[in-house]
Amino acid sequence: MNLQSELNKASLFQNLELLADQVVEGFISGIHKSPFHGFSAEFAEHKIYNNGESTKHIDWKLFAKTDKLYTKRYEEETNLRCHMILDNSASMYYPQVKEQGLGNLNKIGFSVLAIAALMNVLKKQRDAVGLSIYSDKYNYYSPEKGSERHFQMLLAELSEISMAEQPPKETATYTYLHQIAEKIKRRSLIFLFTDMFQTEKSDAELFEALRHLKYNKHEVVLFHLLDKEKELHFNFENTPKRFLDVETGEYLDLYADNIKEAYEQELTNYLSTIKLKCSQYRIKYVAVDIKADFSTILNTFLVERHKFL
């Protein structure tokens, strides 16, 4: 999947471009620190103009009154730091699709495309973004940076993942969330994309790993990805089927209707527990149906970004 091509084809992304322009040129000038050229909208003081300096920030109204050249000096402050975390385990490659494309995405494809869209906004705002990818290993880590070269490097890594034919098997979410939390030293806005399926540790230990992400006053948003029709509501034809755990290799042969009600209740209880724990830890929980569009993710980003600053 060519990420940039898919983003350019998406009607939402065309709206996102307009939204990004409004964010950068509008309200962001009031809450976002140190925008273009190192000047924020927050005025600090005047200073005498020296020959050879840029004339861009000369206060011409003051010149008309005093007949002297002064430039406006602004407070330089720090841009947003954002770290993306991507679960790259086998369950994230459900459902199987022959070719990833907009409108035909599995969980990993949806996540990759959503991260790429968020990166476009961050790049336009000259914010710093980092990326961590894990499965049964800590596959990739890059600290937060804001250069064009850095963004292209992250985009290339995401593109490679979207085209993987043999994904990693198991998920070590507990182990690697702890490691990632230790790596992110400076206060950041953290986005975690995962389906929360794992067998490494108990649920209680997994939730403690989520809580670790909150240290250092980070703001954390959990994007919980599911194919709701299949993975939540268990809507399959009522014919004999083999259901395979893609991470452990275990399987069950059964009729879907025989366990549909019990399965849906069990998963609903699990989702309620996740939401409760996120609420306790002040983690923003966002349920994502991969068959939907990106508007929920992008709107959540803008809201959380405003809160972070």
C-alpha cells in the first residue's frame, strides 16, 4: 500500500489538509508555542532594529510614531512532542486482505494509515513525532524529531509494515509498553494503536503496563481497534468453521451461533474493564471500528492536543 497515494485519494484527508491549515494559521497561534520561524503569537517586547536583520518583524506603527526602527520580539516556546506506539502482532493483521487500500483495511492497515495521517498534521505544524513498533520483539524505535528526513523515515517504516506478508506471531504488550515508557523521557502526547489481544500476562498486569505510560505526566490516548462485526458481534455464517488463534496456533471447530451470545457477552465485559481502567488511569479510550473512517481518530487528536498544551 502506497500510504501517500492512499492519503491523497481520501476525501477525509482533503478535509484534513484544510483543517490543518486552519489549525496552524488560526487557533493554534494562541495555544501552540513557537510556530514558524521561531516566533509565537505571544508578544514579549520591542528591541532596536540592527542593520542586516530581517525586516519581517519591524513594528511600522511604532516607526511612524518614533521615527526609529524597532522589531517585535516574541517568546520562543516548545512545540508539541508526540509518540506513536503500534502493536504489530499477528492479531493486528485480521482480517486477511489481498491488497490494502482505503475502504479495504485490516487492523494493521487502518493503524498505519491513521498514524500517517496524524503525521501529516504534525509535520505541517512542525511538531516532533516519534514511533515505537512492537510484537514479540521491540521491532522499531525512533525518538521524537521534527525534520522532513525523519518524517520520511517513519513513513517508509510504516509502509514496509503495511506490506508485510508474514507478520510476527505473539504479542508482548506488557514487556514492551514498560520499555517504551522508560524511553520517553520528556513529556509527550502518546498514541497507542492496539487490539489489546495478548496472552503474555494477566489482564491486571497488562493494565499496569498501560498505567506506566502515564508517568512523567504524559498524556495517553488508547486507540482500541476491532472489526466490530466479526470480533465483537461474532457475525459469521452458521456453518461448521474452524476458528484459529493466529498467535498461539490453537483452534476450535464449531458453529458460530452456538457460542455467539456467550462470546459477545464475554468480550463486552472485557471491553468494559478496559474502559474502566483507562478512566481510573486518566487514559483517553477511543473505540475504533476498522470499517469506519478516520474522523474519530483525527478529531480525538485535535481535542487531546488542545488539552496537552
